[in-house]
Amino acid sequence: MKSENLKIIVVDDEDVYHRLLKVMLRKYDFDVVFCNNYYNLKELAKQSPKHIIIMDYDLGGESGADYIKKLNFERISDLNFIAISASENPAIKDEMMELGAKRFFLKDDELIKHLPEAILNLGKKLGYIS
């Protein structure tokens, strides 16, 4: 399935998830790029204002919520993001959903099983995938 101009930006500070998501999404022929800090995300978002962001919550010194708040404040791009986290703390899910996450997944079997479908559905809603 080819998507027209859909870029997926994966924001995670753990390299293992970059590799996992790369393997998971390879068969869909998406344009997937990875970053692990806000400045890289900001530049990628400016280059491609309509995209899907896969945003990890725990990013070391800051959170994925902090990144989303900064992008919103700077009005850099449309925020179509799916949140992921290793934490089962319900407050994290609540915070990310309040910030506009389209879906939230724990970093477990749920992520592996349902993330590609969530991206495809969001891509269809955004008009990138028929």
C-alpha cells in the first residue's frame, strides 16, 4: 500500500524502538523518519507540515507532552499524533489524549499488534491513503 506524501515521524529516545518500528512499518512503504530531540522534531515538522507523529511520552529530561505543547505554542504544524509509553500510569494516557493524541498505546504487544492499523486509519482520515 503506497501512501502519497505521508511522512511518519517517530520520536523516541530509545534506539530499540526506532529499529522495531522501522521493521514493523517497512511493509507499508511509509516515509518514516526518526528523531530523539525537540530540535530535530521541529525541523522535520517544518519541512513536512502534514504528517503523523509517533510520540513517546518519556524522553529523558522532557516528556512527549512537553514536545507537543511546544509544537502547539509555536504553531509549527498540524498535530496528528499517536502517543506511546512504557508506563501504565493512567495519568500519562489522559494527558496525551487531552493534548490531542489520536490513539495511545503501551509499549507492549498492543503496540505491535495495533499501531500499523492505527496509522493506516489516520492516514485515510487525512486523505493520504485510499
